[in-house]
Amino acid sequence: MVIAVLLSVLVISVSNTLNKIVIWGVSGAGTDDAEKVEALSINIYQFFTITLPLAASLLARAGRMHVAIAMVVLEMGMSIIAFAFSGVIIGGLALCG
């Protein structure tokens, strides 16, 4: 119970902090049009080089925390792999035609 309270406090504080900074706007504008962001003298390539590995490390930590709660088996993703594969195939066919 104490861990759940601490995690909820952490999530709320991180979300409040992220709502107050400019990262969301830079990342959204950088994915749409990198030249416009660079015109504002923001090095968008360096920004993505820093933020994407940071996000991947946070996701890895979240996965490690989930392993402590859920049991890990080899067939964990097999229930959705067919749906994901069909989505990729249909999405690829939609781009071709």
C-alpha cells in the first residue's frame, strides 16, 4: 500500500512538472516540421537524441516494475502478435495503394 501511494505521488509530480515545461511543444513541432523548430534555434536532432533514449530507459524501468507484479512467461505477447502483424500488413497495403 505504501508503494502504491509513493508511486501515485511520483506520477502526479512528474506529470505536473512535464505540463509546465516546453518539451511537449518542441517534440510535437519537431515531428511535424523540423525546419521550423530549427529556425527557433533549437537543435531538434540533439533534442531527439537525448529524449528518446531517456524515454526508452523509463519504459524499461516500468517493465521491470511490472515484472515484479505479473508473472513472466515465454508466451506473454502471443495473444496480440497476430493482431499486430495484421495491422502492419493492412497498414502497409493502405500506403501502397
